[in-house]
Amino acid sequence: MPRSFVGATVAVALAVAAGGMGITSPALAKNNNAGAVIGGLVAGAVIGAAVAGAASHPNNIYVNPKPPPPPKPDPWRNAFAPKPGITCYPVQYACYNANGAYNANWTWKVYQR
């Protein structure tokens, strides 16, 4: 609840309690404590509702999200050289010469393709 509403509600409750204490009826004037008890109960109920309402609505709570998963290993780094000057890439199931030309002979030997 907004604070102005709570303050106004408390002010009304206190006014009702104060008004209840000034009973002028002769039948009710015998027990002056009744008005105070009723006013106290009303004020206590209003204040209790205001406090309970504020306690049940906490401020926004922000939780850090889970971190992203680690990057997967780079499959191109798994390249190997069965012989100097020949590079085979498991990602492509292919082998290449040092100048970048496709080497069908080594591709067949390594990957049977």
C-alpha cells in the first residue's frame, strides 16, 4: 500500500478511537472503558492490516541467471598430421597437402573414403 493511504487509514482509525471515547449517551456513559477498547481494537486492526500488507509485498528480488555453458571445443583444432606435409581434419574426414590441395590418397588411408 502507498504510505499516504496507510497514514490516512491510521488517522481515521485514531479519530474513530478518539470519538468512541467521548460517548455522551447516558446509557453508555456508565462504562467509559468500552469506547477505548473498541477504538483500540479498530486502530489495532487497521495498523495490523497496514503492516501485514507491507510485509507480504517485498521489493523486487533479482537473482543472477545461470552462467552460459562453456564453449564447446573447437573441432578444427583436432587436426593431425599422419606424415609431414599432410594434414587431416576429422571434421571433414579429409586430408590435405601442405599447399592446401586435397589429398585423396591419404584421405582413403585414414578415413576409408
